[in-house]
Amino acid sequence: MYLHLGEKTVIRTENIIGIFDLDNTTISKNTRNFLTRAEKSGEVINVSFELPKSFIVCVENEKNKVYISQIAANTLYKRINK
């Protein structure tokens, strides 16, 4: 199954490790450090230039990818569970 993250980006649901709300999770220093390291290592992919609401952590071809999406985490979770 596939999940549409916005714009023209679609990922396989079996590659998803987690879907996280940016507002709630970036309060934690550990999450901010994780996102900073991922960005520095080139693992972050911005799906849209709109205000980001969630990030999705995936493993693709044995490499981590972090997608930043303008779609709310709850909405993405609901799309998976349809």
C-alpha cells in the first residue's frame, strides 16, 4: 500500500517507521537533535513549501529518509488505516 504525503510524493507504507506531529514532538530536545542530524546528512526531504505539520521517518533501500509534510499527522494516519 502507498501513502500520499502531499504534492507529488508517495511512499510505501511498509517503509514507514513513524509519523510525527511537528508541533508536539519538536518540544523534545532529542527530536530536535534527530531532525538536525538528519538534515545535515541529507536525509530530509521537504514535500512542500507550505507550513510543515508533520514528519515521517522511513527506511528506503537501507537508508533513513525523513519526509516533511504539510499534511497533519492525524490525517496521514487515517489514510493508512482506510
